[in-house]
Amino acid sequence: QKRAVAHVALFPSAGIGHLVPFLRLAAMLASPNCQCRVTLIAVQPPVSGAESNELSAFFASHPQINRLDFHLPIPSSSSEFADAEKPDPFFARFLAISSSVHLLHPLLASLSTPPLSAIFADFAVAADINRLADELSIPLYIVSTTSARFFSLMACLPDLILESKSSEDSSIQLPGLASVPISSLPPPFFTPDHIFTAHIRLNAQFLSKAKGILLNSFDWFESETIAAVNTGRVLAHLPPFLPIGPYEPCKAAVKAGSYLQWLDGQPNESVVYVSFGSRTALSKEQISELGNGLERSGCRFLWVIKTTKVDKDEREDLQDLLRSSFLERTKKKGLVCKGWVEQEQVFAHPAIGGFVSHCGWNSVTEAARFGVPILAWPLNGDQKLNAEVTEKAGLGVWMRHWGWLGENLVKGEEIGDQIVQLMQDKTLRIKAKKVKEEARKAYEVGGSSKKVLLEIIENL
Ligand code: BUP
């Protein structure tokens, strides 16, 4: 007997790191395998140009997905924050979205053909969306945009008292989980009223209302953490972790960028790809040392540079950031790009042999899917715990003593040495291929992630 079509509304919060997994999830749910009706809530206006571009490209190539634009009310005053300093624009947007969730009620209530069966919402709106799901009498699933490891730490945050960073060498013990080094905690966690900390703490208190937590991860990759949560050893009230990743890339083939043509001319696995995600603003000094390191390494490289948190603010030219002599000297070995490359396509290219990464969770799971070894250099937030997962799984190495990216000036000599190691480490390359193989087993038909996903849909 044919089952009724489930209709799922997906609700991402701000930033490309949050949007990308939702787009992929939307495409997976609407695929012939899952056959769901999908409504994607597109918060307007997006913070970054990257989000606007991704949304336009996605809806153009997925006409079967229903686009629901959700226009945020214009704030009555720009001084709504007590801080003299302006908050991070992405954090500010998290709050603006959360406080507007109630406005979604009429929009979601009126969805028909068929009526809504469930909401899959970002953790960043957990506190407010659960009320809405109750009012609409539909189940709520929380979508994690980070590792199971960091998510379980966030879930425990309301019960943690973190007062000082004085004992950098010590660690905190969480029920059922491997201990977390104090130095791996995001620094804002030591300031309870920091916008990042307060927002996580608030949303973590509402997790019990969800039916499950969807992870862009897979059993093999984070087995210990997933098992600890799912056997109730972490928090009795926490809904199950549902690992359904690594998500499938969902981009229609875009026009090949010049960097892809450049990669075509490079030998297999010879190029190190360097990118620290969409929100990284590296100092000029660190950019210069990194350039120095890449040049010293003698390796071929594709380097994506950003200097601002929000891409729309980017003003500087490559020529201002890097000496023209550097660009001239390295032009046979490397390519430096400003702003954005199609990372999925970069990973899929056979010339790529290594990745210097901040360990944003999407980047880690993409590298896992393609078996590209990582040199981890975390920048903030969840990224040290993501780096830990990466290293433990055999997908990469992490220079712990470099600290957070931007915390210490790491010299070119050391960077160069580590890049050479990354590119020459045959054992690491084999282990990374094993990760790729395990990822493939998870997402292919009959695999652990595919089974969990189909079960979720079956239950809607
Ligand atoms: Br930059 C960049 N091209 O040039 P993360 C990013 N991406 O396709 P982040 C590109 O954006 P948070 C580029 O493939 C990934 O899917 C990339 O997400 C794509 O890091 C996504 O890796 C970036 O999670 O977000 O941007 O720092 O901190 O929220 O995780």
C-alpha cells in the first residue's frame, strides 16, 4: 500500500554554515528515495552574499521544493544590544530569527497539499520553535549543524558551571562522554551572558521537546558519542541522535570556475586546498606567514582568502594582502582566490591531496565524504572539538599548540613543515580513504545513515 506523502518544513538559522546542511537535507528529502514534499523557509534578507547566492542557485535547480520566504521585521532600533560594541552580525541574526519565530505560525498553518507533517529546525531556534510545533500539533526534529561531540557539550551546557579558564591543562567531565579539555571549550563559554553562550544555554533547555536530533554525521565517525547519548548515559531527557550524514552535495553542475581549470592541469593528489570557511577574518600578519609557509612547503596550493566576517564587507584586493612578488614567485605552483570557490567541486577534483581547514563541521564532513586528509587549525566555536573528531577518526592531524587561529601568530616555517607532512603522510592518506569508504557505506542504500533517514520518514 502506498504511504501518504510526508510534508516537511525545514527552518535554517543564519550563516552559510547553517544554510548548506539544510539545502542538502531538503534535496535528500525531496529525492525519489525519500519522496517527501519539502518546504524550505528562507529567512530574508540573508546576512551574507553567499547565502543569497546559494538560495537562488538552489531554488533554480530544485523547482519541486517549495520556497517560503520569511521576511524578518525591521528592528525598531539599532541599539537593541547593551554592548557598546556591535555583536557578531551572525549572532545578532540568530536572536532576531528566534524572536520572530511566532510570526511563522500563520504561514505554516496555511501550508496544504498535503498539510505539514513535521518541522526540522535549526538548534539555534529550538526554544521558540518547539512552542510553534506544539501549537501546530506536529513533531519537531532539531537539526544539528555541528559534530555529535560538540552538540552533546551544548546539551550539557545548562548544567555546567564554567567560571575561569585558569587551569588551561585540565578538562571537564561530562556524564557518559569523553572528557573535554578546558582549552577546547569556546572562550565565550566562560562568560555566561555572552550572546553565543546565553543563546546555546537557552536552546539546550528545550531539546527534550524534540523527537530526535538529526546529525550530519555517521555512526562509524562518532560512534562513542552517538552510543553514549542513545543509551541515555549523557542526559536522560535528551532525544536520540539520528545520524543521517554525511549529506549528499546537492549542487547542479555550475559553470567551471577558472580554479577548476587550473586544477585540471595539476597532478593527482598534489594540491593542498587552504580555506578557513565563510566567516574567517585572518590578520594580515597571519596571511603573510601562511603565504610564506605555502611557498616554503614547495607544494602546489589552492588558497581561498577572506579578511572579513561578512563577505559583503570585503574590500581589499589580493594585491594589497599579498605582495605582488609573492603572487609572481608562486604563480606556477599556486592559485590564490578571493572570496568563494565551489568547495564541493574542489574536493571532488582528483588533484586535491590535502586540506588546511578551520574545521567548520560542513567542511569536515565534505572532506570525510571525499577522503581528503585535513590539517586542522580551528578558529572558534565548535571547531576544536570538530578537530578532535577529525583526528580521532584518522581523517587529519591537529596542531594543538597552535591554539585558536588568530590567538598566536604561527610562523611560516612551522606551517610549511606541517603542510609538507600533511601532503607526504601516506598512512594518513590511507586512513582518510578508509573514512571515505565508511562514509560511503553509511549513506548508500542499506547503510546506517540511509536506514535512519528512511525510518524517520516512515514515522512521520
Ligand atoms: Br568559504 C567557502 N566555498 O569558498 P563550514 C565555503 N563553502 O562552497 P563556516 C564553499 O560553505 P560555521 C567557499 O563547502 C561548506 O559547505 C563549504 O561551512 C561552503 O564553515 C560551507 O565548513 C561552510 O561549516 O560555518 O562557514 O565557518 O562556522 O557556521 O560552521
